[in-house]
Amino acid sequence: MRPLDETETSVVFDKLFKFVGNNLKNLVENPSHEGPEPNPGRYCFRLNKNKIYYCSESLVKRATNIAKPNLISLGTCIGKYTHGGNFHLTVQALNLLAANAKHKVWLKPQSEMSFLYGNHVLKSALGRITENVGAGDGVVVFSMSDVPLGFGIAAKSTQDCRKLDPNGIVVLHQGDIGEYLRMEDEL
């Protein structure tokens, strides 16, 4: 487990910035009240094998007692690097994204299952969408009762969604909570 180097940090922050915008500052400066220290520490990003973890500094200090081959996971796995060097967010990052989301989409109740099976969000499934969403922006998908279901990339801007036919794709699927069941061996 090691800290991210400069290029890894910029790649991770670019991906997170796409979803949380200026709220990225909240992730980095979030005080951690874990551990025996009286002063709150900070949260940090660490790389173990090809996965990026978000964890408190006190947890990282305590994990130094574990041998590297024996350390499997630490904190919250927010993403992983592919063999090609690209960074992909995983569904475990959903809680962080939902709490700091810049753009949000709410689904109609009858459309939630379709999204949870890994399908894109269609215009007919859209309950609400935040203003000023641009094409290519990261969005967090919620149910109408504000339960985070997943995240994706906006295929159309908010203005384009109003003119779109009901079968047009609004959000391209990236991750959802249904992955916990579909891919439980890999997570």
C-alpha cells in the first residue's frame, strides 16, 4: 500500500471531479475521527495492487503492521486501474459520490430495476434531473426517494433532454448497486 504518485493522483482527481465538481475539496479535507489520536486526521488515497482506496490516515498507520502480501483491502475501494492504465470508478465509491454529487438524476419507480440490471437510463425513465447538466458530465442516479442507485455519464444535456423522444438515452450506465449481486466474486 503506497501513496499515489503525481500522475495517478491527477487521473483519480480528474475522474472524481467529473462527478463531484468543486466538492472534491470536501473529500480531501474531510476530517477523520477514527483512531486513538485526539486530533482528527484526514482521509487519503492509497494504491494497493491496481486498486485505489479512500481511508483515514490513522487506519493507514495501523495497517503498516500487516505484511504487504497479507493486506487485501483497506478503507473504501473507490476504483481500479485497468491493464491499459485507465482508471475506472467502482460501485463502492457510490456513497462518496452521492454525498458530494454535482449533478443528479432521479428515476421513476418503474424504471429502477432496468437501471439496476445494467441498462442505460432512457428519457421515459427520467423523473427529475438537475439543471445545467452538460453532455459528458458525471451524474449520480437516485430513486425518487433519494436512495443512490448508481452513477453514469450524461449522454444529453438538460436542455436536450426536454426535446428528446421517450426512447432516447439520457444517462450512460457506469455502475449501480446491482453489481453487488451480479459480480460478487470480483468485488
